[in-house]
Amino acid sequence: MTGPNFRFTHYDLKPQRAGTAIEVTLSAVNNIRLMNAANYQRFTERLDFKYVGGVTRKSPIRLVIPENGHWHLIVDMEGHHGLAESSVKLLPVPAMQSPQKQVS
């Protein structure tokens, strides 16, 4: 596997539920790309791939997992001066609250 021709940091987010938020903190402007396992495989093979995200100028930034599945987050320097230091925090989907019962 040759991979892309630019530096990047890979975070394997493992299986996640739809609605889970990801908070990404960067030290500089970089690209962030949230992708499912199939698109991550295409990314590593230098094929066309789809992702959520793009150029990130503010930090921290939050992205939301759009559907259940195995997810990957890439922070990369393509088109920028260098690879930013980064950290990722998962913010789980809040538990559904049961409706309040009225007392008569």
C-alpha cells in the first residue's frame, strides 16, 4: 500500500453510532476528512474517495458521524505549509430521555 504523497495523521475511530460528534483540535490550518472504512481504503490506494470535512481554519471544530459504521479521521497538510498537531475527542450520542410522567 503506497498511500497518499503528503503527510497525514490517521485516527481509527472504530465502529461509531450515527450522531456521535467528533471534536478536532488543530495547531494550524489543515484539512480534516471524516470517512467510512470503504472510503478510507480508497484514500490509501490514491483513488477517488468521499468524506465529510475540508479545510479547517478554526479550532476546535466538530463533525458528526452521519451513519452507523466504522469511521476514520484524517488530518492532512495537502495544500498547506505543514502537518498540524492534532487531537480528537469523541462525544457520544446523548442517551434518549424518557418522557416525564404527569402526576394528577
